Amino acid sequence: MLTFNSNELLIWVSSFIWPLTRVLGLIATAPLFSSSGIPMRFRILIGVFIALLISPSVPVELAVDPMSYTGFLILVQQFLIGTAMGLAMRFAFSAMEMAGTAVGMTMGLGFATFYDPETQGQSSAISQYFALLVLTIYIAANFHLLMLSIVADSFTALPIAAAPMGKDGFFLIVKWGGMIFSYGLQLALPILAALLIANISLGILTRAAPQLNLFGIGFPVTIAAGFIMIALMLTYMEAPLENVFREVFGLIRQLGSGALFPH
């Protein structure tokens, strides 16, 4: 006859509930998984399936009732850890979208904005094109699977515990939020430089021939130059994007190894 006590039952329940909470936090913010095109029920089922695969290997030694105050704090803590790891991957997409916004505004396509269901706001056409480009690379390189493997390994490097969370990890996320502008500018800088040269040339041309209509020839020239530079730069974006993803995965591993907790 099988017998078990209440502590063993709590450990069994906790070994599934708390990993599920961390995985759901990741799914709520990580690219692809958090897409509004995926129904909420399907996303929850994905989280449950991943948690069922991970939970047998998750070291849980705390016999804490998930419905207690301590259990609720651990629940919130696990959700914040998963959310932080998913948000870190979002930084790479935000940097690419910012590069697209800067290029679109410089090309004169600032008025060509569309509703973006991901951000639930307006974004430029070039920004959406860059976002689709980085999403294609993200899926083709299996970065979404790599991110899930890092989350699975994080339960060993960062076991489930009732330790309070520190401020260093959140400061690290805020610092990386500022890096979005740096990486976005680096990705868009060659195209922006070419468009600047085109605008300077147009300015010199209109000064030499004032009878030319700047608005009549300026927009076609800058738009054509922008699309030509985008086509030429696509083959050279592999290295900077690889660097961005490497830095982002380093941040995710750092968060999964205990950066959110004081040492």
C-alpha cells in the first residue's frame, strides 16, 4: 500500500506549480510565444507541457504550501524570474525595431505607419520589416528552443527558494533597456550615413539650381536610396545581429544564474 505524508504531497505539487509559473512568465514576454496571434489557451497549454517535461528534474526541497503567504511570495518570485528572462530576449527585437524606425523617418516614410498587434501601437513600415527579419532569424536559428533550454537549466543554477530578490538584477534589466538605443543606432548607422550624404547632395543641388523643386525630387531620391541601402546591408547585418543575440543570451544566462538575488 502506498503511503505518503503531507510534506511529500506539498513537494509534488510545488515541483509542478512553481516551474509552471516561471515558464508562464517567460511565455508572457518572450518573442514568438507572447504573440497576440497565438490564443491564450494555447499559450497556457504550451507552458503546462513544458512544465511537465521540466518538473521531474527540478530540485524542490521546500515543503511550503503554495496557498500560504510564503508560497505566494515564491509564486510571484518565479513569475518575475521568467518575465525578466523573456524581457531580455525582447531587447534584441526592440533594438531592430528602433533601427527600422530611425531609417524610416530618415527616408521620409515616417507617415507610413501601421497598427502593430504585437505592441498594440503604431509603427513604421520599415520597422515592421526589420521586426519580421529578426523574427525569421530567431526562428530559423532555433533561438526560441535555446531560450527554453536556458530556462530549464536555470532551475539548477537558480533553484526555487524563498530568498528575497535584490535590486541588482532589476538594475541590470534597466541598464540593458538603455542598450536598445545603442544597438539600434549601430544597426541603422550605415543606412543613416548614406541617407545623410544623399540629403547633403540634394541640399547642394538645390543651392546650385534654385529652380529645382526640392520636395519634387527629394522624396523619390531619399526613398530610393534608403531601399537600395537596405538591400545592400541585409547581407552585412549577420555579424551585428549575431553580436546582439550573443549579448542577450549572456544576459538571460546571467539572470538564470542568480543575478536577481543579492550575493
